[in-house]
Amino acid sequence: MVTRYDVIELKAEITKEGFIRDKPIVTRAGIFEYRTPDGKTKREYRPEQSVFATDSLESLKSIPITDGHRGLISDGNVSGIVGTVLSPGERVDENVAAEIIIHDTKKLGKKRELSLGYTCDIKETPGEYKGQRYDCEQTNIVYNHLAVVSKGRAGNARLRLDSTDAVYGDFELEKDDPMPDPTVKLVTIRLDGIDYQASPEVNNALTKTQTDLADLKKRFDGLEAERDSFKTKLTQAEKDIVAAKTGARDEIKARLDLETVATTHKVKFDESDTDRSIKEKILTKVNPALKFDSKSDDYVNSAFDIAMTYETDKTKKVSDQVKKVTNQDSATHDDRPAAISAREQMIMRLRGEAVETDKTKAA
């Protein structure tokens, strides 16, 4: 089944309500020329048995009249309706007439022709009618709408609003407008929350544009994400630089303080000495018996911090405390050794003092 559009002349009058009402010829039997999608011309024969078939004539009644062709009209595609065909088709010689009424006359503008839109089946059987060749025949014709158009495919018939020919010169005839492919059914597209009817090509182009726009937005979002990532990295790098500068100052100050302590203890050193090496030299100066082979950096650092804390205290407070605890323990006749903490024992060893243990007490 295919869709076709015919064009005929409309001779009409204006009613007292301002409507256009008439019983024009709306179609005929014979050969019609149609443009195919590839631009070629196809001659199709509309035989009388198809044009004047009862079902076909009845299908004209109540179809809408539209402002131009808008594809096949259905409940989902009712925009542009300006009137109605009031009666079934009626045979007049080789023509079909029908009563029509157009209510919205303002939309017609300079449109002065009628064009039927209908569906039919095609028999690909060429032949000849009244001496003219045709390529195929139309059968099972069912009408869908009657359009008011500026200029049709065949003939230059124009709408007359009275019975004279005087007004013909007042009507401009537009240039040939490309007819829509009658086999194409319009689809619904949605823009800004409003539905429109468009051909599949327009829908495809719109879909591609929307897809391209979505791709561009995705790329833009990706670039924004990269920019934010770079900003975060830059901020962190700036913080790292500040921290590095602060750390470097702290390291320089700590080194100078360490060199000052070494100088105070008359310890020789040079720039090649590491911090640990200088600390070991100072600790050895305090207590030559100390050995640091296989000791960890934490051990050396802890020993140095303890030694520096107590090295300037020449009153032997730790030793006195140890003696006091020992005397108190002896007064109570307790055979257990005085509880000397590991820290106190380490301090005493750093000073070269004897540390009393269970073994030394037993001896």
C-alpha cells in the first residue's frame, strides 16, 4: 500500500459566517503523474472501477481538510486541520465531487488548490489508456485528507471565491514546491517540550545533532574534570614546595644546633659527617665505653636525646634517687633489688655509673 496526493480546482463561495463551502471536484479517473523519491516520474493509472468503487467514495466522508499536506492524518497528528469533507464522493462523468466546508479561512493565505491525500495498492502492470501509456495501476483507494495547497503537481487550477474569472489575476502562483514523498509517514519529534511532525530524515538529522551535542558535552565535562585534577595537583605541589622549604629550614637549624653541641664538647667533625656520626662522636665523648655497632638510628637518637637532657645536670640527681630507693628497700629488709627503670639504667650507663642488678647484688 502506498500514499498518493492529487490536485484539482476548487471553486467556492463564502458563507455568511465567513466559511468556505462548496461541492467541488476532488478527484477523477485517468492517468496521474507522481515523482518518485529518486526524482523520476511515474505514470499511474486510476481506473474507473477503483475510483468509483463504493468503499472508496464512502471513505471521503468526514476526512479532515488541512492547510497543506502534513502526512497521513491520525489522532496523533491533527495539527493544521482547517475544515471537513461533509459527504461521500459522488461520480460526475469521470470525476468525483464532494461537499466540503473550510472553517479556518485565515490559514489559507494564497493557497488556491485542493490536493487529496490517500492510500492505495499498486499493480505493477503497465498499459495504455486513451492512447497514453502508464506504468502501473492504483487499486483499493482509501482517502485520508484533503489539503489546500499553493501549487500542485498537475495543472494550474486556482481557488475562486465567486463565479467570475475577474479575480484570477489577484492570485499569485508560487514556484514549484518539492512534494513530500507520499510513501513516507511523518514521525513525532520533541523540541523544548513541544511535539512536532517531521519526516524521518529530519528526525535522523535531529537525532544526530543531539548525539553530537551530547558527545561534545561529554568531552567538555571530561576536560573540566582534567582541569580540576590539574588544579588539585598544582595546589598540592605548592603545598609540597612550602613543606619542603620549611623542612629544609628545620633540617638546617637542627644541623647547626647539633654542630654547636659538638663544638661545646670539643668534638671534631666536618661537612662529610652525617648527623648520626656526629651524635655517636658526642656520645662516645660523654662515655667512651658506649658502642653503636649494629644499633639502629632510633637507638642512637634516643641515647643522644637522653644524654643531652641529663649531661648538664652535674648534681647526680638520678644517682641520688637510686640510692634513696635502695636505702628504703634495705630498711624494710626486702631481698628484692630496687626497681630501677630501664631509662634510669640507660642514663647511668651513659654516665659510666655502676648499675646494681640481681646478679651484682648476689655477688
